Amino acid sequence: MLVLGIESSCDETAAAIVEDGRRVVAEEVASQIAIHAGFGGVVPEIAARAHVVHVLPVIDAVLKRAAIGLSQVDAIAVTCGPGLIGALLVGVQTAKAIAFGCGLPLIGVNHLEGHLCAVFLDVEKVPSFPHLALLVSGGHSEIVVAHDFGKYELLGATRDDAAGEAFDKVGKLLGLGYPAGPLVDKLARTGDRAAVKLPQAMRGRGLDFSFSGIKTAVATHVQKHGVPTEQALSDLCASFQAQVVAQLVSKTMLALDEKKFGGLVVSGGVACNRGLRQALQTETERRGVDLFIPSPERCTDNAAMIACAGYYRLRRGERAPVDLKAAPGLSLTS
């Protein structure tokens, strides 16, 4: 079964053809990083307009790369939320038009479920259900139990900034440009994580996160000492990253110890972070737990993960109504 996935929740216009929910046949992405870099972050209206320009050429390109026509596609899966409303509308309206015009089943996919499905693409070993999952991105930081495809239980979430948001805001504060998360991670590699004393937020046995205090502490440090350069900049990045990673890992391990699952899935853009990957690898190995993290290109927003999630919803007999709407605040458990 071939599913065409369309993703346009933020600043990536993406399309992919996935076979049987596992094999990526072809994919195309039109990135908007260069467009938004001058603003230091994503501008929603500009993102939506760029999606309008790119969505049909990206779909045409992925069909050409897969050497198939729409007549050979079995279903259309599209991100319907959460995300930027204007950006989501472009993908949803395009998918509805194609599905209606070609008489194909339409499946609306939660963007967050897409991230959780990324670990099933182009790999031999996949997690069994139920398993624990850490979803950590620019807009979301959540610990969930994945009971099955489409069945999720929320255990904890951020009470303020998402981890990726904190990385980008700190990077912008330090003049690192956009997107700042990867640059903070790169600088942290040569820094001293103990050089700058930053607060440890959200201690205790709860599973919620909070990153705004760490971000504010960095801002206070910069206000007092100025924007650091060279080694001092690397030290500050390392100290900041260490505190974010420590909170993510400690809360996730607490949930893992309570639930006693044998597998942990980690996905979302922040799952690309080297420090987080290393810390999670160490802790899961110590517990004898299998760790599943997608490749970096699968951690960031992509259409293959949407096609994968759509495939399993299609197998359950689900179909989106003809009036499928974009839902910017869609919850993973709704």
C-alpha cells in the first residue's frame, strides 16, 4: 500500500511516498530556513505564503522521484495539527482537493503522532507496544505511553517553554542566528558544563518540565557579564545544555522506572541533540532498556512520518471527513 504524506505544520513543505508504513519510497522537502533566518524565527504569515508556493511542486517532485502517478497512490495522509494555522491550512486544503479529485481515502494525522511513528521507517528493529516515549521539539516536550498506534497516554508535559523553544531563544539571545538549537549543541561540545551555575528546575517526582527559568538565568548572566565570546560562549552553551538535558533525562528515567517498559522512543527535533542522545544511551543501557531514536532527518519535521502514521490509521479503517479542518491546538490524546 502506497500512502502519500503531506506535511506543512510549520516551516517545512514536505511530501513523501511510504510503502506499507515502513519503507520510504521517495520524499521531497522545501525548507524555509533561509527565508526566516533574517527574522530570528518563523514568521507565520510568511511561512503560510511559502507553503502555497511550494506545496504542489513538492508533491509533483516526489511522485516523479517515486516514478508513479496519483492513480497508483492508495491514500493521502496530511498533518491537520498541531501547528501554525495558516501553514496547516495549505496542506489540509491541498490534500482534500487531491483526495476528492482522485477518489482517494483521506487521513488526518496528528503531527505529534507522526514524530512517534518516525522510528518505524526504514529500520529492521522497531519498538513493541506498549512503550514509553519522549517527544521533544521546538513546540512540545511530553512524556507519553504509546499503548498502540493511535492510543496514547500523557504522563507529563512542559508547563512553559518547550525544550527546543528554550534552545532557540537562548541561541538568539547569544546572537547565534536561526535555527539556534544545533549551534548551541555544536558549541557545547568544546565547553565546560560546570563553568556557569544555572538553576535546576522542576526537581521532585513529578513528570512535568519547565525550561523558562533556565532561559531566564542565561539572560540574567548575559545582562550582568555581556554576550560571551570564544571559550566563554562555549562554556555558557555547555552549561545551559547540561541543565536542559539533565531535566529531560531525569524525568524520562523516572517515568521509565515507574512503568517498567523495555523500550524507550525519543523523537522530535531536539532528539538530534548530541548531548541528549548520549545521556539517554547511558541511562537506558544501565537499565537494560532498548532505546529507539530516529535518524536526524527523521527527527525533524518530515512527510514520511505523516504517511507512516496515516497508513496505520487507514489499516484501522479510519477516514477523515470531507470537511477535515486544520486544528492548530490538536492534542495527541484527543
